[in-house]
Amino acid sequence: MKVLLTATVQSHICQFHKPLVEVLHACGYEVHVAARNNLAEKNGLKLDFVEKVYDVPFARSPKNKDNITAYNQLKKIINEGRYDIIHCNTPMGGIITRLAAMDTRKKGTKVIYTAHGFHFYKGAPKKNWIAFYPIEKMFSRLTDMLITITHEDYVLASKKFHCKVEHIHGVGVNEERYYPVSSEEQLKLKEELGFTQEQKILLCVGELLPNKNQKMAIQAMKFIVQKFPEAILLLAGNGPEKENIEKEIIQCGVQEHVKMLGYCIYLEKYQRITDVLLACSHREGLPLNLVEAMLTQNPVVASVNRGHRELIQNGKNGYLVLNEQDMANRVCDLLDDKMLRTRMGDAAREYARSYGLANVKKELDEIYMNDREG
């Protein structure tokens, strides 16, 4: 039995679908991957846990002609591979894969699509509904099963789409990697990473892209350091906005209070010394960095968007904020009150357990086993 996993880029499979591959292997499947090879851009990522990898030139933009080449290559791979299941991911990867799989689906191959957060949702711009909703609804006819990772997407798709719909709690975060440590261990790790005992650590994780909006956290630091001059903001990630973010740091006058970490292989170490996680994105599906922080017992102060609303119970396991001043105020509240920080951290960890690796693997196993029995 064979499964083909597809996505626009190979790093997506590396970062999000190793748990799925482990489930498939346990079910007796051989797993192949078809996606564009971008691993040279992602330090430390290796696609070494599947049987075969195809480099297919998917492009994120629907206007890019590389997608025509990708379609032709993928159709040949599918026709020759004789797969039992094709499991596609990402918007363009999902569209091209389902088009390329139309013939083989008629012969019995099952097509599964995981939606990592629709572009249309409550509060989304009207243009998103006009552009993306009809496409996803139409392509649901070329899909045997849609897997959603947010409750909002599940409810909508169950009512409106033309295929079976399932829900899982994200892609699974490894609880053996992200977990809280004692105060003594935290202080030791702080020293190892080059920070002092007195420093208050704020962490913001994400690719340096306009959507991730790290400037909000930088602007919040202007206010935070007035009350907590020992506070430092760590920005973990790389990307095309690096130069603009560096300029923003200088413009806000917080050069001594912001450190850019670049791409972090050992992000869990920084999570363990963090006092508060900041998340500033304009849009999110289901953000892993929040789950990682919550499992590490860190409260989160986050901008209001669909993905953050899915995880943050405002005032219980974190805060949802509208602007940098509000973010600064909430961070200061948490830094000023250890009992509040501990209470929210405990609530965050408890809530995030459903999004842990063990539970998500169980959910995926049930989906695949039930599908086989069906």
C-alpha cells in the first residue's frame, strides 16, 4: 500500500507532517512525497523519513507558469505510482494535486486534503470570500475527505462542502520537546544562552514576513522597557523583512532590548526561558508557535485573528490585543505579577494538551483506520 503526500514546498512536509508519516508507516503504508525542494533555505530540515521524494516545481502564485510544469510532472508521478491514497496540503499544492489526480481517483484512489486554515472565515475581507470560497467549495467535489484543523473551518465545510469532513487538533506538537522546567533549570539555561538572571524574556516566533507583523512587538517594547528596563525581546525566524525589521528596531530606539535569533533549530530552549510569548500576525490558521509556548507553560499575548482566537481564551490562558499599547500593557501585567503568570501558564498548558503529538496521532490513526474499514 502506498500514499503520496503533496505540498507546495518540501519544508511544509518536514515541519508539519512527520506525525502523519509515522501513523501511515504504522498502518503499513509506504510514503512518497512530491513538493518543491526548498530545504536549502531551511537550516536543519531533512526529508529523510519517507521512502521516496519527488522535486516538483509548485509555485505559491496561481499565475506562475511553473504550476503547469508541476501539474504535468505530478500527473505522470501519480499515473506511474498507483497510489492507494493521495494526501495533499497547501492551497496551490492542493489544487494542482486534485486536478492531476482526477483520472486515478475514478479508478479508486482516495484523495484527502488537509486545510491548514481557509482564507475565508468570520471577519475575513469580502474579497477573500469572493476569490477563495467558490474555489474550495468546487474542489471539494474532487476530494474524498477534507481534514480541518480549526473548529470554524470544520463547521463551515461540514455544512457547505461536497465531501466528508473531519477535524483534528492541528499537526501535533511534540510534548517531549516542549515542556516546562523548574526555576533552577530555567536559570541555568538562561546562563547557557547568554542571558542574566534578572532579564525578562519575551519571545516572538515566525518567519520575517509582513503578515507576521513583528513590528507590533518591537513598537510594544518602547512602552515595556519604560517599566521593565531589563526586558529583552527575542525574534526567532528569518525572511525577506529582516532589513525592514532592523530599521524598525533602530527607529523605536530599542536596539539594546531586541535580539534577532535568526532561524532556530533549538527553539524549545528559548521557550523554556520565556516569560511571555508575543504573537502579532495579521492572519493565522492554527499557529504552532502558540501551542509550543502553551505546552511549555508560557502565557501568550497575541493579536486578534482567527488562529489566535482558536487557542487563546482571553484573560484565562493568555490575552488577545488590538494594538501595540494594549500588548505592552498586558505584557507588563504579566511581568509584574508572578502569580498571574503562573496561573495563566498552567491554564495554557492544560488547554494545549489536545494539540500535543500523542493526541493528534491518535486522531489521524482513527481517520485512516476508519477510512480503510469503510
